[in-house]
Amino acid sequence: MHASSVPVYISNSGSKHPKIRLRENKRVGGLALFARDKYHPLHLIVDIPEGIEVLWVKLTPPCHPRLTASIIYCLIYHPPRAPSQAVLMEHIINTCDILKIRYPSAKFVICGDFNEINTEELENALSLSQVIDFPTHNQSVLDEIVTDLSNQYLPPQPLPPVGKSTHLSILWTPIPTTTHHQPPIIRKYRPTPDSLIRGFGQWLVHYPWVEVLTVSEVDIKWENYSTTITQAYHHFFPEKSTTVHPSDMPWITTRIKKTH
């Protein structure tokens, strides 16, 4: 399909949601991703150098393996003999590093028409693997998938070209799994706002510590002190609980989620 024949905006009628990046004033190339609404497709706005053709989209599957809360797709098109290979590689690597900080549980799929680009730099820099092992255009592997999801998918399968394309289509299917419901995890904590800290401090200043000062045995002093201070801590800083997803990192807090 010529890029000039695809409208810039497509209304979302039905269950598929399109994300498109066009090649202006050119009749080949262009990028498009179609995803079902249940995957909550989100177009990621990132800085893209001039002359680079990439499209970044995050999908959030309703059911996913542990530590795979979302999948970030980077679709690329690199024209034959284009001088922008180094810029493209630097852009992908730097953007993936930034998105890993923003979405620590995300997995990555970098795919598209690489033409003559060697993907080893991507694989080494981002700990990814290239999974296409068959020619996609004549006798060359031009269309590739570089990902950290290879252990969750079946080997890619070649399919006939779409329309007048000279490139094979690629079918990449997840490994069938039995979905097990993961119950939420209850984490308990004690908030320490300034108001409660001040109240605890005032108690410390005015408490007489009779049960500590009126006994001579050191062991009993320590036991009485520990009991009193623990009871006071529990009183001034009451315990609360929060529900977290099993895939959340231990350091993910309610405050972090609210600011995400």
C-alpha cells in the first residue's frame, strides 16, 4: 500500500486500533500497527531524529506472564543504502533505555524492514535476540524481529506476501499457556507523616519511663523499654495495608503508582 493512499487519521470503528506513521512525499515504506482495543494501545511520544522512520507503541495485554506487564513495540523502516544506520541504532538503544526506566516490567519487540542493517549492536546493547531465521525477500533476511520475548513465543513462520508486496509476511505466535489467576498481594506498612512524628516526639519528651528507671536489673530495663517503645510506635503509627499486583517490583509503592 502506498503511503500516500493511507489517511493520517483513521477512525477506530470496531475492535482494531491503528497507529500510523507515514512517509511524506514517498510512495513506499511507512509504518502502521493495528492492535485490538483490549491491549490498550498507547502511542509513545519520543524524540525521533530527522530522517529516521520509527513508531513506538505500548500494548498492555489483559493476561500476561509474570514481570511482563506491557510490551513496547518499535516498528522501523530503514531504506536501502540509507546513511542513517548509526543514527537509527543510537535512537533505538537510547529510547529503550529511557523506556525501561519508565516501564520497568515492559518487554520489547523491535521489528520491521531492516534491509542491510546488522542487528548485533541492538542485541548486545539491549540483551535481545533476533528470531527470524528464514529469507523474507528473495534470499535475504530483511524483515527481522529483535526481542526479549523469544522464550514466550513459537518460532516465527513465513506466510505469503500481502497484496503486491515482495516481502514475505511473518506469523509470530505466543506459546499457548494455561492462565492461572494470580491473587493480589497484601502489603502492610506504617505511614510516618510529619504530624504523627511530632506526636510521637512529644510523647518521648514527656513520658516518665517509670518502668525503666525504677528497676535495677539491666535485662528487665531493656525488656520494659522495648515493650513500651514498641507499643507507643504501634499507637502513633497505626498499620495500614495496600493491594499490589504479583508482577510489581518490591520497591513499587502506592505513592509511585499515583505519580506514574
